[in-house]
Amino acid sequence: MTTDATLFTITLLPLGTTVMAQGGTVLQACEAAGIELPTSCRNGTCRTCLCRLTSGSVRYLVEWPGLSIEEKRDNYLLPCVAVPTGDVVVTAPLAKRRP
């Protein structure tokens, strides 16, 4: 297994915070930066972490995450299994900074 040393930014709206990602999921990068996102299963099936990809692109760690075709078309994503492939902007209304 190789490690991708490329750093990408994840900007969270409406929070207005930017975090760095390096090879992990959007959720992992947010947690490492002290940002909480709703989460439960962490494997792309429960949809607790569902938010919208405003710009940029991701790849998924699972073949078919728990998104409908329409949700994929409308740029929804599951941060628990989504890995940025470049800088991304994510609309996550329930994101908050840890105290």
C-alpha cells in the first residue's frame, strides 16, 4: 500500500472552516482538525453523515456508497467513505467545532 503525500483542502460551509486532508476520508480530516460531523456507521450505509459536495471531487472507499443515483447526480456525499481527489467545498450544515 502506498501513501499519497498530496495535501488537499476541505472547506466546510456554512461553518467557514478549512481543514487539510492527506489520503484519508473527509470525515477523518475533519475529526483530526477538531470538527464534528454527524456519524454512525462509518462505512457508507447509514447516511447519518450525508452532506453536499459544493465543488471539487471525491472517490469512494466502497463500490456503491448508500447514495441513490439522484443523490449522486445532485452532488451529495458520505464523508465517512469519501476521499478528496483535489480541493473540495462541502456544505455540511451540522458541522461544528469541538469545544
